[in-house]
Amino acid sequence: MLNEPQIQRYARQVLLRDVGERGQEALGAIEVELALGGAVAAAAAAYLRAGGTEAHAGPGGAGPWAPMEPLLGAPPASRLRVLGAPGAPQRSGVVVGSAAGTHVLWSVAGDACRACLARVTAALAPPDVPEPASVQVGSVLALLVQRRALGLAPALEGLQLSPAGVLSTLGAEPCTHRPPSVPDAVLAELVRHLAAALPEEGCAVLLGREDRVRLVPMVNAQTAHHARDPDAFPRTARRAFSFDPRAWLAVLREADQAGERVLAIAHSHPEGGSGFSAEDRRHAAPDGQPLFPGVAHLVISFEGRRPLSGRWAVWTDGDFLETACPLPHVP
Amino acid sequence: MTPDARIDITAEVCPMTFVRTRIALERLPVGGVLEVRLKGDEPLRNVPGSARDLGHTVLGLEPLDDGTWRLLLRREGAGC
């Protein structure tokens, strides 16, 4: 709880819709290490400290300021690190850089995907902020830190400031280095669809747009392929899956029209097995490169009619990385 | 209706009128009722509307004999 002098001092922030007393406490619960010299750091520190957030030049190096009295009576619980490109904070923080004459800032959550961070900051040069832009960059930096503290920022949040002082937001591409997050209701629908195909392998596609994910049930065309050309398709649908090329094309066209992305290709292993098999790998990356870049694979193993386990396989650093996909209870 | 908390902002001026109200609401559990005593045009115009903007419910507003007003607010979950 804020005490009386703090209420008086931060009254105008407490008024803001996204702040309140709880938000003001959140601003006091972090400290910012400005591992970035010069006028930008000085300006950011001034704004942050005025807003109730301790900012300093690093452990022991308080800069020109005396340490702040902790807002909550205890030292701040978490620390954000601000540094210049090409650096990257190991946990939560902000990267400041320059690109084609503009100033670019990326705010990073502690659990943000590091590969995505590397991608968005790859082309950044070290910050080069002439006067008087440093005050503007410093204030934008403070704003990004405050949004992170208040829980208003996505995992990666970028802002760009043109030499003329025009501020624009930078979008991060959807992360494809981690399995997509799929609501339990959609997973349950998938499990039911795959169970209906037993004892054959079932298959499906997951499409997504922003936070919405939907299932497109697919027919396993493997048996038909096998009947037509047993040499090219030695396995039937009991041991393999494949889409009918026309059906697959229709799904891609439909997704394209709806502005959706293919998040994942899912299939089942009717007789257990331990997730993404060597055969699955060969099919998904025939020449050592993924056939569908940015598309995850999901394998659900069954024992009898019961779904045993779900495994994600996501192409990361030249290989498929497997992680568990917890399955919802499906009656 | 018996409120869960009471504040008196008759001696406050803008913006402290709503700062006090907002903090008092935030300190209540969801569903809690706050009684606010207020006086004058400014808080009468602003405090109920600002509380509503944050998602809280205005349960009642009535004049009292001494020229002040009694505002009853219910703290809702969405606003804070």
C-alpha cells in the first residue's frame, strides 16, 4: 500500500487507467540497470525515477543519483537491463540501437523467445543518438520499461523513432521457434478427430490468426496412395499419413483468404511410440530442411482408444526439437 | 445498505477527489461497497463518471441535509 506522501507524489499516475495503486506498486517493484551510457540513460533515469522506478548505471554504479528510497519499503524484486545493440538482455530488458538513421528500441520479457529477439535485433547498429534526440529516446525508453512493469507489453515490443521525431510501433513476426499455444477445446477436438480415425493414423491441420486457433480435420489419403502406387507408398494408413494434395491446397487457399497461418500439422500414432519418429522427421524435412518452414508438428500417441501423450516437434537451430504437449481430458 | 468502507473527500480538490476514491476502491475486495462523502460541483460531476469508466458500479447518489452528497460505489473486477 502506498503511504500518504507517496499518494500525494504519484497522484497523477494513480489516476491513469492502466496504473492505479496496484500499478504504482508495480512500478516500484522493479529496478532498471542502464548499461548504456550518455544522455539517453540520463534522460531515461530522470523519467523512470520521477515515476517511482529506481534506475541506475549498474551494480555499485549509481550514476549521478543517490539511491532512491524503495517505494515498497523493500528493495525492488526484479531488475530490467537496458543495453545497446548488439547486446541482448539475458532476462527482461530493453535493447537500444539504430537502423538507417532511425532509433530503434525493443523491449523484451524475461520469458520472450530469444531466437525472435535475435531476429528483430540482428540488423541493429549500436545506438547513435545525437542531441537533442536523446531526451526523446530516453523518454520512450522509460515508457517501454513502465509498460513492461505494468504488464501492458507483449513478449517483444518495438518502437522506432525517426530523425523527425515520428514514433511508430514495430511488429514482431509470430514466433515459430516454440510450439503454438492451442486452447484445450481445440486440442480436445483434435483428439476426438484422431480417435475417430483409429486404427488408422489420423491427421489434421491447425490454423491460427492472432490468438484464434482452429482445427481443420483432414482425411488420411495414405491408403489410397498405397493402392495406386505401392512402390512409392509402401505403407498404408495404419502406419503412415499423407494429405490428399488437392485437399491440402484447398486448406492453404482458405487460410490465405482468411489471413490465417498454418500453425501445425498434427497426426496420430495409433500404437503408442515415442513422439516424432525418424520416419516423421524424414517426411517433415526430406533434405535436411523443413518442408514447411515455421510450421510445427504435433504427434498424439494412442494406446487402444486412449490418448497417451502429445509431443510437439518444432524446427529449431537445424533440427526438430521435441517438447511435451499436455492433453486435456477428453471423455 | 452498509458500506464496507467509507471515505470523506469533502476537503479534497481535483484530482485528489478521484485519486482517493480509486485507491479506496482498489483496496476493497471485488463486490465490496464504498461510501464516498463529497461536496461541490466538481466531484459530483467527475467522481461517479470516472468510477464508472473504470468498470465500477454506481449504486446510488443522494444529497444529505448538510449540503454534502453520499455516493455508493461497488468495486467490480474489471476496473481497478
